[in-house]
Amino acid sequence: MYDIITFGSAVRDTYIKLKEENKFILKDKRLVEGKCLSFPVGSKIEARDMYVSSGGGGTNSAATFAKQGFKTAYVGKIGTDKRGEALAEEMRDIGVNTDFIARDKKHRTAYSLIISLRSGERTILVYRGASDFLTRKEIPWDEIKKARWFYLAPFSGKLAHLTKSLVDFAYKNKIKVALNPGYSQFNLPRRTLLDILKKVDVLILNEEEASKLTKIPYQKEEEIFRKIDEWVGGITIITKGTNGATAFNGGSFYCAPILDRKVADHTGAGDSFGSGFVSHLMRQKSNKEFKEETIKEALQLAVANATFCLGKMGAKEGLLRKGQKYPKVKIVKKNCDRQANNCRYKC
């Protein structure tokens, strides 16, 4: 039996740090970020450093669970190239079972080029490759049905259509599900998406994703939580970047700030937060509703895991290991009457 099985992308990441990055950062009011990177066509841009590692939501989350001491397996797809084999070998070294990884002879292993800035911000060029072509036939259903948990990282492209099959399978076999959906999953038929959400135990979103899912402006957080609460019976978490994160469960909000640490790289922050949160929930043996203290402690581990991840290059290098000490943020609980029209809270 596996404690948890993760699903999602497997990517080979190459990080490039520019030698004179300020020359290429331009202000642009048309963009939400207010700035962009711009390179002259035909030019040769010097880099001051580079770094190669593995990435992708499926493998990133699996790395956290393995480092936290859980029996972990990963289900995904890579090419038959050297990049794919190097990725699988790295996962085995971390302690993740790779027996369920499918190989694609037609498409190469997913690859990303990450232009990493001194501020920790980055721009990513992605080739999704084999990762998007996992089929239902390639999932070893008989071998994964005794897992305690499934963790579904963002699925893109055709892979999104496997979401319902995996969630339905987990529900039938009494496997708990944590879902961190991507934009392709939000584009599933509305009825399909709502059927998925009602069977999920933990839903993890960022502000933009929560807004897209509910069609409510992200600034109206209370309305977003109320709407999602109509669909999800478990815990919903919304991460808010430097404003921390809020979890909602059973009419109570749990508000977590961030830890103030130096950021080396933003890659993998969402994966490390979500998998950190679920890691602590998994230590509760009971299948009953999660207790207040469990949720608070899960948020503390999630924040710390994401912070330590941000402090290192790559999505796996800084992840916390089981028993490793870490600073704990103060979690504030605020109750909310689901039936009240004047419910207000502030994190």
C-alpha cells in the first residue's frame, strides 16, 4: 500500500540567470505585472549562471511526500530520451517509486527554460511534450487502488480529461483526494467540474485560479469562499502570494501569514505549499473530519515548506525533510456563520 500517489507533469528544468538583466526589463502598463523581458532579435545574451533540475507539479509534490517519510509513487509520462531517464533516476534517489511512469516513443520529455531574475521572479518557456499524453490505459488502476491519498497537481492539455476518472476511482475506493487544478481543468464542462469538486477532500487554489473558477473578482475573497463552499465538502485553501494563505473548513477560516525569508527562486512554491499541507493531514490516521489543531499545524508546515523551497534554486532542493525543525507562523482562526448575510472576516 502507498501512503500517497501523485499525478501531474514531469519536466526537466534549465535555469538561466542573465548577466545584465536590467538591460532587458522594460515597463509595460498593458501587462498585469507592469513589466516584461525584451531581447533584440538575432542577439547573443550572456548568462552569469545556470542550473539544471527536475520540475513539474507531479514530481515536485511527490518529492515533498517522500522527504516527509511517506511511501510515495508518481504516475506520469516521460519520453524515452536521456532527459526522461535522468528525471526518473532523480526521483528514485529522493525515494519516490517510479514503476508507474509511462514512456512515450513519439514525444520527448517535457522541458522548460526558466529565465530567473535576481528578485526571484522568472519567465518560463515550456515544451510540455510527453507529459500531456498520458492515457487512461497507461494508468495501473489495479496497483494504485490501495493508496490512502491521491494528489492531483495541475493537468494541462488532454491530460485534464483524466481528472474525473481519477477522482471517481478514488471516491469509489475510499481514497482521499487533494486537487490543485490548472487552467485546462477549469475548462472542463461545468457539470463535470462540479462533480469532481464535490468528491475532493482538499482543494488548493491561488487567487487567480479561485477567481476563474467562481467568476468572482479575486478581491472578493469572502464571496469566493462562499461559492466554493457550495461545491466542496472538504477543505479549501487559497494562496495569496506575499499576503499568505487562507484555509476554509466547516464555517471557519484559518489565516496564515508568510515567513520573511530571502527568495532565490519562485519555481515550485505552489507545489511545495500544497504538498506540505497534505503531508500533515496524512499523519492523522482517522478518516473523520480534520480537527482545528491539525489544520493549523498543516498550514504551518505548508508555509515553511514553501518558504524553504523558495530559498533554493529549483523546485525540490529546499524541501523540508521529516523531523527537520522549521519556524512556525501564527495561525488565526475566525468563525463564519454560513447562513449569515453579514459574515465578515479579515486575514
